[in-house]
Amino acid sequence: MDRKSRIFVAGHRGLVGSAILRKLKEYGYENIITRSRNELDLTKFDDVEKFFQEERIDYVFLAAAKVGGILANDTYPADFLRENILIQNNVIHNAYTYGVKKLLFLGSSCIYPKYSKQPIKEDYLLTGKLEPTNEWYAIAKIAGIKMAQAYSKQYGFNVISLMPANLYGPNDNFDLKTSHVLPALLRKFHEAKVNNMDTVTIWGTGTPRREFLHVDDLADACIFLMNNYDSPEIINVGTGKDISILKLAQKIKEIVGFKGRIVTDTSKPDGTPRKLLDITKLNNLGWKSKIPLSRGIEETYSWFLENKDKLY
């Protein structure tokens, strides 16, 4: 990409899209095109076609998606499957049709089998059963990967697919019904502190291990790979380090300043036992994450405190 390329960031108001937008501006890209959901519904083919026909986009960062944690995925499986497939199909097809030079598709580490060998290499995709609580979202994302690869194979379309670890950071979703684990815990511990509660309850046993990547690191990796990677084969983006959910909760408790106890609710599901990505491929290209977990959580909590009145 050069500084004057016409760059479309799909989903620019979300956690990932907003980070990509910030990073592009930081690097001096001058011609960034965005549309809110009210301005452009990516699930509607005709609207997406008209957009690409008129705007003549050079590069696409496809960060638009319906996302959520275990509860949201388990409660709205049809929505997660339908909406994500519609968005992917519409954007990838019209990007190719109307001459986009390159498209970056964002997947998720949940595409990998529930009991995958660790750390998870890219070629472990489709080698085992998915985690049941988020299989609908995972299947939608796998369909997006395969569509990207199909357009590359059949038409020579330059499209790359990134599989990030669990994300967090500014503009995250802190709604306890739909959020992922890290922002949910931040809000829970904050409210427990404010309300002088004795305990905070976390779902499951606390033993599952997760890898957490600050969204600003992901945005940096997206721009790096858009400029330095041209293979249709998927590529993992992560830190190469994981932490148990219980230890994460203890870390957040300390950062927030909550003085009570942590209680585990073992009647709730744990999800996948462990998800640690093998990032050898990305590291060999010359990119590594820069934001340590503790610093990232501290910055995210500061953002939460500044914005919580607008969040809920």
C-alpha cells in the first residue's frame, strides 16, 4: 500500500476495525474509507456491490463481523452463522469483482479443533471437532477462509487470512451478556470494587489457558502483513504466551484494586481447554508483538474508566 491508496476498513467502529483505523492514520495513510452500519449494511449484497462499484477501493481490511463470548455464541447460533457468512461473501466477492488489489480477512483462533495439539500450527485447521459453544461462529469463519482461498485459486485474487489470538483493548465490548472473558472480568471486578462486594464469580474451573493479544498489536500486524505477505495460506497472530483464566482473574483483580475473593462456578462451561497459537510463521517474517499483558490490561482499564458512562 502507498500513502494515497484507497483503503476500506470494514467494521471501523468495532474493537479491531477502530484499532486498524488508528494505526493506519499513525503510519500516515491518507485515503481511508469507512462506512457505519447505518450507511452500509454489509449483509445486503446490492448495497455492498454499489459501494465497491462507486468507490473503486484498492485495499480492504475486513474487520466487520458479529462477535461475542461463550454465552452470546451459544444463545444466538443462527445469527452468528448467517450474518458472518453474508458479510464475508458480499465483501470478498465484490472486492474481487471491482478490482481490489488485496483483501485482508480476519478469522479467529476458535477455528481450530477443541483438543488441538499445542501450540496450534496453521495446518491443524479441520483436523478435529470444534468447541461446541462457539462452533457456529467458527464454521462461519472457516467458510470465510475457504472462500478467500477459493477466490485466490480460481481467480488469482490476492487475499490473506489472519487468525488472531483472544483480543482485548480500547473499544472492547463490556456487555456481560455478549462480551469476551477479559473485558467481562474487568467490568465484574470494577463493579465489585465500587459496590464493596466480598466475591467475584468467574465461569468454569479457571483452569483453561488462553493467549491474549492487544488489539493495537493486531492492527500493527495487519498492516505489516498487508505489505509483506501474499499467500492464501492462513497465518496466526499472537504473543506466543498464554495464561490460565484464574491467573488472568487474579491479575485483573490486582490491577482494578478489588480486595475480595474469587469464586469459580463449575456449573458453567470452560470452553476449549487451551488455545496457544504457534506464531513461528509470523515471527519468521519479522513481526513480534510489543504490548505485555499487564500493561495492556492497565491501559484497557484506564480506557474503560474514561468511557464507561457511554458504554452502558
